[in-house]
Amino acid sequence: MFVLVFSWLIYKRKHALFILGTILIGFFTYFYFNATIPKASNTVNISEITWTDDYRINGRFVRGFALGNDRNKWYVQLKIQSEQEKEMLVNTSLSGKTFRIVAQEIPKRSLAHAYAFNMDDYIKGNGAVGQVEVEDFQYVRESKGFVSFMAAKRFELKRHIQSTFPVSLQAEAEALLIGSREQMPTDLQNAYQTLGITHLFAISGLHVGLVTLLLHEMLIRIGIRRETANWLLIIALPLYAFLAGGAPSVWRSVSVTEIVLVSLLMKRKIAIADAFSLSVIGFVCLSPWVIYQIGFQLSYLAAFSLIYSTILLNSSTSYLRQSFVITAVCQLIVYPILVYQFYEVSISSFLANLVFVPLFSFIVLPANIFFLLLSYTSTSISNLLFSIYEPLRTILGEIITYLGSLPFQLWNPMKPTLSFIFLAYLGIILFFISMERRKNKLFSFILLILPMVMMHITPYLDASTRITFLNVGQGDCTIIEMPYRKEVIMIDTGGLLRFEQEKWKDTKEVYEIGRQIVVPFLKGKGITKIDTIVITHADADHMEGAEEILREIRVKEVHISPNSHKKEVMKDLMEEVERQQIPLYEKKEGDQIASKYFHLQYINPMDLEYEGNNDSLVLSMRNAHFQGLFTGDLEKEGEEEIVRKYSKELQQITLLKIGHHGSKTSSIQSFLELTRPKISIISAGYSNRYGHPHPEVVERLNNLKLPFLQTGTDGSIEVEITKKGEILVTTP
């Protein structure tokens, strides 16, 4: 960056002292912020915590950020012990409240995979030093500071919305008015993300501008002088930012507005670009860690792109054309970050924003502000108007959900490398410059498109076969990518064994392995199509995630064990298969999966009667360089049958997926002696309740000197088979 800045200043023929000062300030701020940003703590030594406003109560846990008595910020996971205790915590604002605690460090676990949610990054981006678990706590005192006071007012506003707005409108009102998206249903969030209009629910310049306009006009109308009105706005806007949750987009808009208002009062009008720059400097000085927050990056980047695209915007004569240019500029400038962080970009956003931005700007947002004000004055009138507005808003929600469900709206290449990001931004900048100067448009368009094409085709240039054993906890999920990604096969989809519990412990959104672990991996790898999903047998930990995967990824066909579809646990999967009309095949011993690169054959089950684990689909995968065996939950009896029938075919294989998570009832001596795999994989959760892998299985593997890895402790495991037949094993 310094090389680029230095080169630019030389090109602009700036004074030597100016150049030197710029470089010195750059170095100073770098080392200052590097020292200021909190460093991760390896030890937990706190006895008290004071909650911030950033917390959430869900199920039997309070999770969020709190200040420890060591003056550091921590991510705290506090376990609620009873329904009465939860009721008490839910009905009061915890911000500013101090608890005496017995804290223990949360054990460090491997990431599920390289594309999974990274807790360490999340903690760093919020200025915290680590995370702690609390089971025993006691209320001590409450802070009476300004921040906790505003947090309490925000909490009261949230409770007021929940008590006066219809249930179907509460999530939207909380998101638009106070910046809280806790109540937003997952399917609706997914629809907004697919359409590229998620930003409509992030309080930003649109909201701040509308609030500023309303307050300013109201003050002028009641006879207050313009200068006094500006001073009142300078005082009121930060209060609004606290009530709105204080997200980066809120403070960006508020701070820029404040800087402009102050410059007007001082009769020294400031350029909007300088106002934004001062806003960034102030934000980073107060909270250096904010640079790691995606919201901060996207918010300022999109705003700056519009500031520096005034020539393009002014060249648009019609409203529709200008709206399209605004959307295009914002989407192009942020697409590399979106692909890097979320692995996909909405293609339909260019059209969706033309419709939904004005709709939300001029109808939905003002309607929510109006209903909020009215709910404080006359609930009977607001209820009457709600009875008219709610059905219309419900229809709009259904339209958005339907539009979001339409296929082929997302571009999902892969997670790009930083070199791709650099090339992408170089192409974007050159494209904008040429568009403004109206020169070399074809060449600049090629520069814009080239990084996209390279991202898209890179996975299809890989000549290796890659087998990934995903860390899905106590479950199974294996993804096989054939050379040049000609074929993708998934064996099992992961899932959770769910147990009955008291109602108050239920979470608002059920944790789903398929949606939260498997789908991010597929999107991070740029996998948009699966040729075959193999459900080895009807156990939740092997197939519960399938339904979520089918909804997100295109699947050509599904294979199941004979008659396993009759099990209750398979009901949701069967309904989704039927809804999408995906071909479903029952497979048994001797059946094959067509492939150009390997001989893929099922060697189990050997009958059509489904009785459980020993009727798992067992897949053999072999070519001249490699032989792998994927055994599902096969146990002793099934292994004995395979040893008897395939004693020649399975001698000294390359790779073995250990059966039944390494339980005591699997991996018998004769089976291991026959196969003698070069590498064995145990798919079992970290510190799982079943004690898998069982010590006896581990002992047998060690005695036979058979190396093995476990997903729960080693993370997701990738086995690469190169074009030359070399076997490479990597873990996170």
C-alpha cells in the first residue's frame, strides 16, 4: 500500500515534506493500531462481567459481549439454569449489569472446515480477547452510565414494538427501527440475500437521511431557526444511533451528517469525500478492531463508490437508469468482498433493487416509523390501520419469498484467493475510470470480467480427485470431487440426533448441520451441482442435513438403502425429493455409480430387508492407483459378511472410512487385517457423548500400525489423489 501511495504522490508532484509526512503518519498509525487492537488471551482470570448491549438470549443461553474485571472485552456464553431465571433475564435489559461469575475457558476446537463460521475472527472483529463459559453467576450491581441508559431505552423500545405490533410485523419493525434482526426467520433472510436486498434491513444512510429530514422539517415547521435546528440535530442524531443499535452503517451515516452540519454552522462547507474520510478516521481511532467487520467494510466501500462515481451518476438522465447505475456501482465495488466472505453474489440484485429500494424507502420504512409513533398515541387507531397494512405486507413477503426461491439467481464461483481479490479491484477501478473518460471501454470491460472468469473456471482446471471428510460433529458427510469437477458425489449429509427437552430450552432457530456446515463448504468450494447423494442408511446423524442441502444445491439423483425410506426419520427428505422431482433409487450389492475416472460399486447391503446399521450402503471406489471403502455405520456382522465374500478384492486398500464412528461394535480384527488401509478416517464429534472412537478400536488400529485421523479432533480431512496417483492428506 505504501508503495502505491508513494508512487501516486510522486506522480502528482507533491512536496517532499508532504510525502514524508504522509509515509510517517502511515507507519505511526499502523504500529499504533497494531498495539491498540486487543490480542487474544490464553488464560481466563475474571471473576466479574458487565454486559454490553451486544447480547442475545436464545434457548437456555445468554450469548454476547461483556467487559471483564480485567478491563478486557470477552465473548460470554452464560447457561441459564431454570425457566424462572430465563424469564427474569428476558424481561430486563442486561446492558450495564454486573454479575459475579465462575468462568471457565471454552475448549479450543478445530474449525468444521475452511469455509465455516470462524469464532476467532468474530471475536477479534468485536474487540474481544477470548470467550468464556459461565454456569454459576450472581447479580452484583448496575451501572448508571449514559451507554447503559440508552441501551435500556432501546430495550424498552423493543418491548414496546413486541407488545403493540402484530406478530408478523415485529421482526421487520425491529430490524428497520432499532437494528435488531434476532426475530427475522431464516427463510426470509435467505430470500433477501438471494435477491441482494439484505441491505434494506440494515439501518444506514437511507434511515438516517429520512430521520434527519423528518426532524429538520418538523423543527422548521414549529418555528425554530435553521441554525438552532442544525444544533438540535447534532445532539439528536447520536442518540438515534444508540437506539438503532450502533452498527457501522449507522455510525457512518450519523458521523458524516454530523461533520457536514458542523461545517455548515462554521461557515466552512466540507466536501462530502472529506467528511467520509474523517468519519473513517474517527471510527477507526475509537474502535480499531472495526476494520475486521464485514459490515464496516461493505458500508464505507459502497458509500465511497457512490461519492466517486458522480460523473457516471450525473450522466444518467432517467430515474430508472440512474437507479440501475447506483446499484451496478455498489454491486461491482463490493462483489470481491462478498465472494470472499460469503462465496456468492446475487445476480438478480440489479433488477430487484430497482423495485424494492424505492418500495422500502418511500412506503415500508415510513410506514413503520408512522406506526411506531402512532402506537404511542392511539393503539386503537394503529390496530385499525394494522388490519389493513398487515395483509398487504404479508402478500409482499410471500412475493419476496417466492422470488427468492427461483433458481439461478446466485453466482457462486469459489472462495477467491487474495491475488484474485487484488486483480478484481484493479479491473473494477480501471473499468470505472474508462467509463468516466469514455475511452477503451472494451479493454476495461475485459479487465472487469477477466477475474470473474478466472474465479469461475479455476475449480474446473484441477486434475486431482479430492475426497473431503467434513467435520459435521457426531455424524458422517463425505464429498468426492472427480478430476476437473466432472462429477461430485456426496456420501451422507450429516445431521443431529435430537432429544426431547423442556420447552423453555428450545432455540428460536433450530441448528441445522446441512445449512450451517455442509452448504457453506459446498459454496466455498464453488460446488453448485451434486451428481449423486448417497444416503447410506436411515439414521439422523447421516441424513438429517439432506433436506437443507437439496434446497440450496442442485442435485441430480439420490441413492438410498432398500426400504429405508419407510423410516420416520426419512419423511422430510422424501417430501423434498418428491417436491423437486429428484430421481430416487434404492441400491444394493452389485449396483454401480457411473463414472469416467473410478469404478464405483456398492458391496452392501446384500438383501432388500432394511434392519439398520448393517444394511448401510457400502461403496467401493477404485482405479489403478487407489482403492477406497466407505462403510456408513457398518458393524461387526456386516464386516464379517464382507470379509467372507470380498476377501480378494479388499486386500490392502488405500483409504477406509471406519464404520459407525469407531464404535466398539465395528472395525473388527479380521476386517482391519484384510483391508490394512494406508489411512483410516473416523468421523466422530469432538468429545462426543458416546466416547467414539472406542478405546478398543483405537487399540486395534495402533496394534496393526494403521494410521488414522478423526474429524472431531483433526477437523475436516481432505485426501487428494493426484493425476500421477500420489496420495496427499491435509487437515486445517
